[in-house]
Amino acid sequence: MKKFWKITIGVLLALIVVGGAAAYHERHNIRRYLLVHQRYAKKDILTTNQIKLNIRPALSTANTTSTNKLSKTYRQDLKQVKTGSTNAKVIMNPYKTSPLAGLILVKTEAATKVTLTVHGDTPATTITKHLRGYKTQHAVGVLGLYADRTNRVTLTFTRKNGTTTRTTYTMKTAAAPKEIGKNTLKTSKPQQMALGQGNTKLTFAVSSLGYTYGLDAKGQIRWYSTKPISHVFKQLADKHLLINTKVKASDSKSNALQETDFYGRVYHQYNMNGLFPTKDDPSKLANNTVIHHDAIELPNHNFLLTVDDGSKKFVEDTMIEVDRNTGKIQKVIDLKRILPKSAYEAYNGTHRSDGKIDWFHQNSMYYNHKNGELIISGRNQDMMLAINYKTTKLKWILAAPEKLPKSYHKYLLKPTTKHYRYNGGQHAVMLINTAKNTGSKIDLEFYDNNVPVTRGKTKQSKKWSAGEIVSIDQLKKTVTKSWSFGRTLGKRNFTNIVGSSYDVGKGNTLIGFGYANNGKRSEFVEVNRKTKQIVFDVDRTGFGHGDWSYRAQRMTLYPGSANLSLQDIQTK
């Protein structure tokens, strides 16, 4: 009888396994059929539901689980640490992907608050962070260590009665990866730089394909991630970082949108499906990078992403809003529904190896909190434009008028500057002076590659690239050029692709000439807008092909507290 039941149970289990495998195979075939036989709202324009099906973001908790396991270990370590600052436990690279980060676990007899000092080579490169709150158990996060040296880190413990004690710890690090290349300091005037309180702000070279890293005022590497980060490296309202990376290190495409921090803890991850039809044979599917250039946080804390939407014909002309809690797509904006048909049907400005048409090439966006408008940059149309985010109605266009149908001329901003030179192949749009400006006036900063792809060619084209600021009256639909820097640097700093120009405070702008010398050099220049004096300048050379710096950003290593929480991150 026992033998009978064993055989029966075995047969049932086998049927369940076979049935499950068959069901999985059937779902796989159905999904493949829907990817190949795509649904269109009208010619060349996919339905919203088809785009959602194509991309299909999925929440992944694997890296968050790994983070929680490490945090649990450190909680246990802290319990076992003996009281006294000399008994502290020092941990290097606690979350395994930030080699120039550390963790100090220490107990004090009396409740104390802590000041962290990472000793630099100069006063301007010494990083100081004051931790809030009096505690007896401390988990102090350390950021800003030098590579390839024994670092000195001092913790100052202050009791409630004002008495202080200090203990200095040593933290040894390995050399930075050779693939980062060489960073050569050309100019450094720290007192005139925007370094933030405690010199916690670094200049981050945001990677196109490889290592993203941060430089101090003397051009020394003080942070890098071993994760392959592609294009997206943003600080969020909750002090976390948003990056675009790979699901697995061995993947050829970057399809993991990850919410992380400078220590490498992973809070959430959204994996994108990049299996799309090919143009040559739409019955065949090939892997693609979904999030290609930019991602921003909206006021509701959802993410807005520039994506390939799965079209067999067009690329880089769609945005999706992803619900931060569920990973589901809440909104789709297809720019083919907003701009004229001729822009994408008759485009021949660039050509891709896969045959798909990159008619717009959206590379950045900025949400205007004051009026709910979204400002968009499209390289291959030499165009910046604003839409109402809720309705997607077009508000204005900043571009040369050529090749635009007359029906769109009413949206064009009219230059008030004599001999106004239009932007060409521009990148990195952002608004500045937002607190000062009222009403319909805005100040728009961007990086002008000065590369006319579709419109705006002049005798000055391709002679230089520049950071620029224009003043726009959205009511009168006028544009006035108010600042520019880069022309005096000439052809040496001309970049055919990529680049950035961002206000960083103290009246300074940080410009990233990412593709200088045809992609063999990236240069990061901080300049005072009033005096046009360069206060910081670094040349990057010797990096791998394709890993030029997409953007240069000034960000603080400590957007929040250095009191490191060791509690579990809740998974969704």
C-alpha cells in the first residue's frame, strides 16, 4: 500500500511539474506573439497598452535582501562591541560596491553626539560631518576616503555637558580601477568653488558605460561605485540615489533602475524588459537598453524615464511614469503624438547600425514645479520644448524655425538678442533662479553642443561647445541669451555628443565637456558666471572606449545623516 501511494504521489508531482512547465511555455509564447505582432493607435504610433506590455517594469527584491543580510550582521556586531572608542569595529566597503566607504561601530559610556572628520591632503579636501543626536551606540557611515592609502578618520565625541574626546582610526583602501583613467588637475581655487558645508560636495563624473566616480577640490578620487552605471545618477528627495545599472554584471544592456545610496545599500529595484522586435526582421526579438538617457523624480515621487518603447522602427522618443511603489507604468508620453509627422517620417540626420530611426533622441528633461510643465531636450531635432505634463499639450518650442510646419510656428520663441544663435544637438536642460523668478519668466540653463543635426546651421557650428543660459518669457514667447561660456576654449572643447552645464551655487556653473577630442578626453570646468574665471578644471584621459563622462555633477556625499541605519529595508 505504501508503495502504491509513493508511486501515485510521484506521478501527481510529475504531472504538476510538467503542467507548470507547459503553462510557463504557453505564457512565454503568448508574450512573444504580442511583442512581435504589435498594436498601433495609428501609423507608426504604438498603443499605450502595447508600450506598457513591451517594457513591463518588474520589482526585484534580490539586492534589497542582500542589503538586509549585511545590515543584520552589523547590528549583531554592534551589540558585541565593547564600550569605549578604542574598542570600535571598523568595516571597509560595508555594502560591497563602494570601496571608498566605511562603517565605524562604537559604543560610548555616556550619551554623545559625533563629529566625523575624514582627513584630506589640504583643509579644502578635509571632509567634516556633524551627526545629530546623543547616543551611546553609534553606527557612523564614512564616505570620502582616498584610494590606495591608509586613511585617517577622526571621531569627536561630545557629551551633553560639553566635554569632548577624540579617537582617530585608520582605514586602508585599494587602488581605484585603472579603467577610470587619469584625472589631471589644471586649476583649483577651493575658496571660490561650491564645495558645500564641510567640503562634502564632490564633482561626479557620471559614466556612459562604466565607472561613475567623485573628485575633490584637488582632483583626487574620493568615491566610486563598482556597479556599471549608465547615464542616470540622481539625488532623490529622500536623500537616496537613483541610478541605471545592469540586472546582472554579465548583461550587455543596462535595464535595472535602482534606488541606492553612496554606501551601496539597495532600497528598490525595477527591472525593465528590453526584448523588442528588430527593424530588419520584426519577427525576431533582440535585447535593447530601455532607459537610455535620463530619469527624474516627479512631485508625487514617481519616476519619469526616457525610454525606448519597443517600436520596431523608432527609438528614444518616449517617456513613461513609473509608480514608485508598484513599478507599474502610470503614464506614457509618445513625442510622435506631440510633434509634426514630418519630424519623424522625413528624418535623415543620423543613422543607426540597427536601422532604427533616432529622429528625436531625447537626452534630458526638467519638471517645473511652479506651473506643472515639463521641459524636454531632443538632440536630433536641435530642439527644447515645454509641454503641460498633465495634458501633454505643447506650450513653446526653442529651435530654429526651418523644417517646422507653419502650424507649429505659433509655439516658437522669438529671439530678442541680436544675431541670436540657436542651440544645436543640446543636452542637460534645467531651470535656475527658480526662487527669484516669478510669473511667466524662467531662466533655462543647458549645454549647447553647437552641432546642427536638423536645423540651425551657421558658420560658427562645430567650432566650440558651451554652457548657456537663456531667459524666457513664456507669456510673450520671447527668448533672450543671458550667459554663455565655452567659445573661448575653442575646438579643443567641442563635443559632438554628450555634455552638461549645471548651476552649482556661489554663482558658479559646472560644465562637463564629455566628448572632447572625439571621445578621447572629458573635461570638467567650474566657472564663475559673473567674472567668467575658471575656479576648477580637470582633464580626464586614458579611459576605455565608450566610457566618456556623460555628465559632470556637483553633489554632496552626505545629503542626509552619517548616522547609518542598520534596520531592515522593507520590501514592496
